Amino acid sequence: MGLAAEEVTKATRIIILKLEQEGNIGVMVDEVKEVVTLSSDQIEKVSYESKDGRQNFINGIGKHNGELISLLDLGTITLEENA
């Protein structure tokens, strides 16, 4: 995603994800505050027109308890790492 490496802290976690084509992968995150399940009516799809050729890593925006949650396109992220 083009981000600088972050320092590993006590709050750092590895989230194990099951992807259809890539299998299981681990993603290191700064911290996990909460795990929520969203229904389809709580998710708005996001569409971008990429004029500069960059990949878009956000697939949608979730709404939960008055807050917005960025939903990452994990296929794009894992493809970027393998490119």
C-alpha cells in the first residue's frame, strides 16, 4: 500500500484471513479496537476513477453505531504485494 514500516508494539496484532484464491494469509495491523459484523444494508460500495493509474485499496464504507469503517479490498492489497 506504499506505507512506511511501523514499529511493532504491544498493541500490534496479526489477523489471519481466508482468501478464496490466495488461501490463508496473515496481515499485521497497528491495533484492533473492535470486531464487528456488518449486514449488506450497512455497507456502501465505493467506486473510483483512477486517472493516475494507482490501485484503490478501499472496497466500501461500513456504517456501525454512527461511525464509518473503511473496508479494504484484500484482493487488491495481496496482488500489490505480489507484483
